[in-house]
Amino acid sequence: MLRSASDDQSLLRRQTDADNLRRPRSPVSRLYEAGAHAFAPVTVHGDLAPEAPPALSERPLVVLLQGPVGPFFSRLQAHLEASGYRTIRINFNASDWLFSRKRNAVKFVGDAARWERWFEAFVQDARPDCILYFGCQREIHRIALAVADRFQVPTFSFEEGYLRPGFITMEPRGNNSLSPLAARAPALTAPVPPEELPAPGPDCGFVGMCAYAWAYYVFRSLTQAFYGRTVFHRSRPILPELFRWLRNLTRKGLHVPANRKLMDELTTSASRRYFVVALQVHDDMQLRCSGRGWTNERLIQASLASFVRSAPDDAILVFKVHPLERGHGQPRAFIRRKARIFGCEDRVRVLDDGSISQVLQHSRGLLTVNSSSALSALYHGVPILLLGESLVRHPEFAACAESAADIDRFWTGAKAADLGEARNLLDNLRREALIPGSYYSSVGEAETMRRVIGRIESAGIAAAVRRRQLSLVIGGQFHRPAPRAAAEPVEGMTRLKEAGEGTA
């Protein structure tokens, strides 16, 4: 006889209640029961082996890992809960805690190996329906994605907007070269109806980003000794970092006259005579993990050497320094010193402020490892040479360098992508990967959060909840991948009090 849906639900409740009474609950199970909101401060020791499944809820559970600097993920968590979701935020350092809500939050302390074991046990116990993170190349997020894949849990990766300002990026699994759209890029050239294109949000993020980044890294450095071992995607000690930010602001002011004079030259007498080399932040994860071994210094030297060998005699080479990199080194001095060595100082310019879009509009070509400035170059019909992995590393859109000879050919043989196809690609990216808004301002927040939550719902996580529930009664037990062999004790988690008194 066929069972009805109500019979399944009744059997599910009986099975879950019996399991809960019969078997001891693990610390993680007790923490993540449906409806739990405040977590007493307790450190979990020992292996978090799978226990009886916790009581199930009709409300999907969304787990938030590290977000962008600032309170964006905290605000997103509040909007998710207001929309009926259960949420858990996992903090990895004191700055994560500083910008997170003080309820429905847990603190992980440990290295990468311990994080993988802990998170696998966590996913088995909590059975989240969706996992969110910012920066798919961060080690903790690469590990989380691998665990989520094993348990077939949907994930979304946030990143700075491919098109800026006015957009953030949100895609399944990864971004940039790891975007699910990367392999499909050559096919994403069909026109997009104008009504399907989201309008950009307000341009109000750069100052906020700088302020939040400064607060995040300074606070993390001040509290690192008290927090315990953890995994950082960037190592920035506090005193050198304070000095670099002060130097950045000082140089921004001191270089205003030179930058303005150079911008005037590039948009008038030097228009269409110069190539742009777009540098990136030295510890940018896309550069480090998808840059094929390239660094800013290596790019500067290789482009100068090739420029002297093969570029037209009247060509100019402009190095665009990333504004956040301006104080973290001596990029101007390094470039000028190398230019003198190669004997081309009079043909080399350095710009460390201003709009990259405006610079590209008047250029003959762009060279970069994998900067998002390549998307701006596509929009303006500018030839591109890519040295690293990128969302648009396809011969239809860019020259893909494999050797010094490829760089040499670019100066005289650079060809732009078909402008119509390039702009159609950007429209498809805008529709499928971008959301209007800013991580660093609350202006337009309601619309941004509505679209983010809509994208989460598009992953079908409500259906996943029901599939998960029914899986419990197949054979009377929860079906999941076999647990790993017992390992060393996991001391990875401290829960934070609802009132915000948890340890930092």
C-alpha cells in the first residue's frame, strides 16, 4: 500500500524522536537543533563523530562563513532570518566576530586540517541547505566547498563586482576563473533583453571599503594572540599595516598633481599611443592562486623587456597601480628603476589613482595577469593580453600568453574581440552573476538583500529540505558518506553568547 505524505511525516517524527531518546547527542547536535538561538560558551573537545540526527525543521538552514570586510554578512544574516531561514555564522578570527551578529554564531579555532575534519562533522550533524562565503580561493572556503560537494550541499561564492561600481558578484561555487560561467563564456554572446539587465546600485563603496578593511586587519592583529590558532588568507602584522595605510593616504594626496597631469596627457596628446599594464594587490587571492606564478614584480620586468624589444617606437607604456597597493611597497620607484635599466624611462608612465575605465578608453591594449579590468577593456573594445587564469581567458576575447614570444607579438598584432559579442557577454554576466549594491554601504540594502535571497531560493533549497527529511526514513537511518577514521581531538569551536559576551 502506498503511504501518503502525512504518513511519511508521521514516520519521520517517530523515527527522529526515537533516535533522540535512544542515543546521546553530540555537542554539535545539541547546538543546532531547530529553534536554538543562543549558544552557551563551551569548547568542544574530542572527535565530533556522527550522532543521531537533530530534530528537523521545515525552515532551511543557511551557513555563512567569512564575508567581505564589514557588516554585510551580518546584515544578510538578519535579512535571512527575517525571511524565515535558520542561520549559523562561523567566525574564524576576532574581526569576523566584531562584524558578526552575537547570536547564531560559532567560533572556530584551528589549522586547515582541523577545519576540514570539524566542518565535515558539522555538515553531517547540522545538515545545512546552503553555504555562503566571500572569496572562493581562500583556503577555508576551498575546503568548505570540497566538503559541501561530498554532501551535495549548494554553495554560493561572493566576490567584488565584475563590473564596478554599483554591483556585487554572487555565483554558485566560485568566481573569476572558477566561475561556472568561465567554461561557457564563448557561448554567452546572445543578446540579453534590456528588461532582464539589473541597473547598477549607488556608487558609494570605496571609502567604506577602505575604512572597514583598516578596522578589520588592525583589530585582527591586535587580538590574534588572544583568539588562538586560525587560518588567515592574508598575513598583515599591525604596525607595518598601520604604516602602509598612512603611507597610502599620504601618497594619494602627494600624487594628485602628477596623476592629473598624466590623465590629461593620456586623454589628449597620447591618446591611442599607449598600452596599459594593470597591476593587482600583491596578496590578492586571484593573483596568488590563479596567476600561473605571476607577480606584480615579474609582470613589470617581463612587460618592460618585451616592450623594449618589440613595441613600436612611438608607443608609451602606462603602469596602473591598484589604489590599495599604493602604500604597500614602492611601485613607482620600482617601475622607474627597472625602466632606467631597460633604457626606456622616457616612454614609461605610472598612474596610481583615477578610473581604469577612463584610462582604457584611450589605450591601444591592456596587459594583465587576471585583473577584472579585462572586463572593462572588453566593453571598450580594447585588445587584451592575459597571463593568468581568468573568466575571459578564451581566444575569442583575449590573447592568452604562454611565453615571452606571445607578449612580443601583442605590441604589433593585438586584436580586439568583436565588440558586439563582448558586450553581449558582459550583459550575460550582469544578468547571471551580478547583483546591484555594495558590500560597504547600506544604501539600497533592501533591494540587494532581496535579490541575494532570491538567488539562494533559486538553488531549490526548500526542496532539498524535504528530500533530506525523507532520506531519514529510507531504511530507518540517515544516508550520508561514510565518516572518516577517528583523528586527533578537535578543539575547534567556542560558542558565543547571545548578549555578545563570547570570547574573541
